[in-house]
Amino acid sequence: MPDHPTTQNQDGLEARDSGSLLRVIADAIPASMAYFEAETLRCRFANERYARATGHTTASILGLTARETIGEDVWQSIQPHVERCTSGQPVRHTRPHRDAEGSQRMLEVHLIPHLQGGKQFGTFVLINDITHHWQAERAVRDSEERMRKFSAATEEAIVFHRDGYITDGNEALERLCGYPLSEVLGTMVFDYICPEHRATAIAYTRAQREDPYEVSMLHRDGHAIPIEVVGKTMPIDGQEYRIVVARDITLRKQAQEHMAFIALHDPLTQLPNRRYLMEQLENTLARLRRQHGHAALLFINLDHFKTVNDSLGHHTGDTLLCEMAARLKASVRTCDLVARLGSDEFVVLLPDLSEAHDAAAVADKLLAAMGAPCMVGGLPITLSPSIGISRYPEDSTDAEELLRHADLAMHHAKDSGRANRQFYQHSMDGRAPLEELQLERLLRDAIQRHAFTLHYQPQVWLDDGRLAGFEALVRWQHPERGIVAPDEFIPFAEARGLITPIGRWVLHEACRQLKAWHDAGLPQVPVAVNLSALELRQRDVVADIRQVLDATGLAPRFLEIEITETVLMQQGTSAASMLAALRALGVRVSIDDFGTGYSSLAYLKRYPIDKLKIDRSFVTDTPGSSDDVAIVTAIIQMGHSLQLQVVAEGMETAEQQHMLRALGCDLAQGWQLSRPLAADQIPGWWQRWRQAAG
């Protein structure tokens, strides 16, 4: 018996220690905990977090009812849950809560009945703050709602797929493929790609590429639709999906095809033009060199056609030209090429000839067909052709020279009484004219003395008339003739290998003058300088530009280099390297005379280009020519779709200015704004223009 009090003391100590440990554990748990007796709903235990959240301490909360601890408003909202729990059911619910700082929180509440022997003694309360998860879920729901609205509003088809099987899509997808979404779900995405493009699409997906590419897809009715596709890999619910955005580019393709056709064909007769002819002639000669074959060129000019135009009008003349084109095509083989060089000049390429007299027989056939009377407006009109013939390889192995020889033979046919054919003879070539030798001597002297000057044509923004820049145009100060336009000496300088020193002078002078204008307070706008294909071949253009910018102090962003489409096509890899170096230097690049080239237009995506300059030949006849308006519209739309600025050259009337502005053209230059001006005239022009625009 003497040990009994000691045992009781030890049990008491253990109980106190256990209670203290329970308090420590309860207060350490990152959740609010409490226990309420069943009948009275009075608090018998609460951890520190629960007590503090209800505005009490762990001591002061004991004995208070649940209603007293949480307040009347909260009690009214949770009373149904409490009643369910007091009937023996575990309850879980969430409720909003505003903390002491006024921040909105979201709580997850567990009410757990304390049951023993079938009787409920009390209720355990466990509250977790799930605000972070709630906010994340709400953000996901908001994001999904925004995506749903976006995908419904956009015209671009959006497709989700996993391992190629479609899991979701938007309404634009239904419009693009012609199938309702219910029929598309679960099918293979590649089944909707045209067979010839499926391998490309599969390889793109397997490589998880995310750059845009072009394929064609099959509509439900069977027709193919060209599309531009961009794919992205995205994790969704722990799995990897692909999201594909597809855009219908039918209009873009049609515009490209139309522009490509116009660039390579005569708009009146629809025959191939000179560019197309020379391209095909080069290809034909390359093939015939390998095969040791023969060919002939027939250069055809209509006799006295100017008389018809002058007496009966250009409409009648155009009708006759179309008729002559049709007769030419009907009189030759399908493998022969008929082209119109311009005005009343046609060329026929006869590949794969065995004998020279074969070309003569074709020429005689054309003389008869084209010489037959034409009925125009009830009036019989007879036109005769003069035909010159050059042969490959007898007369030349070079395409340009072969054409020139056929042209010479045609003129001899004219001199021989017209309405006949003549073969080229070497005796038809004369010596270089004395005038050309004199011109070369004067031009070389001008280069030595820097006897050139620059005129500057302003470019302005069409939307508000602000000055956008200048194009530098070289002039020759001829000792006898005065100012000579570039068309009269630049081609000659290129032919004689004199273009490089002229180009260097133009570049330096343009940069020097612009820097002087900037320092004098004129608007800080760029100057554009033209570069020819020969300059790119004969000198290090990038090094020259860097040296000139350093020497003049002009910032690179104020210099623009203008090159033609032909330069890009001829230079290939070297052009790409040059443009990349210019972009790295900070110099901008414009494509001059756009629309007259013969490329596939793919270079617009490959090369770092900033501007397209619509060739003046397309602007001159607008808005009267619907064909030219269509071309100008297509160029502007295509340029903007590629994020390029578009400049219209040759704007000469207010009507053209209004039309270009309405079409969304960015900039323009031409006599409607200002003719090219000498450097000392620019400040005065600027003052007058600013006042007028203001």
C-alpha cells in the first residue's frame, strides 16, 4: 500500500504530459481544429488557429456554442451542414471567408461526427484554407472560357489531337473541312490532309516542329484547300497534346498565282512576255547543249501597224494584236513557244529542229496566216509581218545574242520590202558606233571628276502626309548636254563595267547629304539608294556601306538599300548572306519594281525584307485600268500579310492618291507629291510641304 500514492501521481503526470503533447500537435497542424459536444454544441477543444480565426483564445472559446464562436451570419449559412452532421452524417463543404485584413479566402470545412456505441458524443471540425487551389482552379476555368470564346470567334481552325487522333476542335474547323465536329472527333488528323502532303505533315508532327508550313487539306466535297499550319506541343492534364492552328490561304494563293501570271505574261494577248521567253530560251538552250540539238528564233514585227493605230484607234489595234496572237499560236506546234515582247513585236521559239529549212517553212506558214484579212467592226484589214530568223547553234549559243540576231534579221526583212523572212547573216552586224566610243570616254572622264549629282524624290505617308524619306536618283552633268537622266547612261555604264565607281559615289553622297539635313533640323527620315546586280557581283557592298556610314556619321537605320527581284533570283545564296549582313548592320532593304519579276515569291519569306515598292507601270494607269487596280490591291494585301510596308511609285494624280490611301497603301512617291529635286531645293520644298500639310 505505501506505493499507491506514487502510482497515482505518475498517472497524473502522464495524463498532463499527454494533454500537453496533444495541444502542441493540434497547434502545429496547418489547419483549424475544434471539438463541440453533440447536445449543446458547446466547444470543448480548439487549437490556436481555430480560436484565433474566430476572434478568441484557446481558453476563452471553451464553453461557447458554435453559433457564438462563428457569429450569426456564418451560422445561418452553415446550419444545414451542422444539422446533417448532428444526425450522424460526415459533411464536407466549402465556403468563402473574409479574413481580418479584408482578403477573400476559400475554406474547406469537414464536420466529422464522434460516434461510439451507436451514440454521437460530439462533432470534430477540421477547416483547411484552400484559397491557393481555388484561385488556380478559377484561373484555369477563366482561361478555358476565354479560349472557348476565342476559338468560337476566330476564323482559323483550331484542332487538338493526341498521337494524331482528334480530341477537340472549334467551329472554324467544321467550316474548313465540311464535317460536323461530332464526326471529326476520334478520327486521324492526317486523314484530312491531301495524300501528297501527308508525309510532310506526319514528319512535322513527329519532329514536334512549331514553325509555320503550308499543305493542302481535303474538304468533305472533295476539293483541296491550301492552308497554312502551325502546331504547338502542350501538356494538358498530365498528357502531351498537339494544338494545330490552320488558316485558309486560298485567296493568298490566288493572288500569288495571278501576280505570277501577270509578271510573266502580256496582259493584252495573254502570251508569255519577254521575261518568260528568256527564261524558257535559257532552259531550252541548256538542254540542247547536252543533246546537241538545234533550235530557231523567229522575230516578228507587223508592218505599218502604227498606221492602223493612228487611223482606227488603239481599240482596233488591240483587237488586231489579239487576232495575230491567236493566229501565231494556231500555226505552230504545242511544243513551240509564242511570246509578245511589246507593241507589235512577237517571237516564236522553235525547239528541236532538224534542218534550217524547217524554220523557213514555219516562217512561210506564219506569213500566210498572219497576212490573211481580218474583219474588225465589219471592216477588212490586212497586216503583213516581217520575220527575222536566227538559229542555234549556228548563229549563237547565247540566249540574248540569239534574240538580238533575230531582231537584226527582222530589220533586214523590213529593208528588203517587208512581208518577207530573212535569216541572220554575220554581215548584218556592224562595227561599234563612234558615238558609243565617245560616250564611254566622256563617262570615264565624268567618273574621274565626280561629274554627277543626286536628285531626291520625297516619300510620304499616305494616311497623314508626314515625310517618310527620300530616294536618291543619280544624274550625269554632261559637258555638252547638261543634266542627263540615269536611263540614258546607267545601262551603258553597266555594259562597260563602269557602274561600281558610280555606285560608290552615289552611296557616299546620299549618306553625307542626309546627315547634313539631319544636322540642319530637317526630319530624321531615311534615304534609299539603288543597287544593281552588277554592283553586288563586282564589290563588297556590305563593307562599302559600313565604311560610308562610319565616314559620314549617319546611323544605319537611316539608310535603305533598294534591289530588284531579279537581283535576289540571280544572286541566290550570296544575296541571302548580303541581306543578313545588312540586317545585322541595321540597314533596311526594299524590293524595287515589285510585280515585274518572275520569281515564286518565296523569297519574301526567306529574306529579311522591309518594304515592297509597287512598280510605277502598275500605278500609271490606275484607277482607270481594273487589271492594274487588281494587281496593286493584291500587292498591298500580300505585303501587309507578310508584315511589310508597301510603297507606290509613280503616283501622279489626286485620284491615284485617293485610291492608294483607300487600298491601305502605306507610302507613295511621284509627281503628285514632288518631282525629284536637287539637294538645295529640298529644304524649301520641306517648308512648303509642312505648311500645306499643317
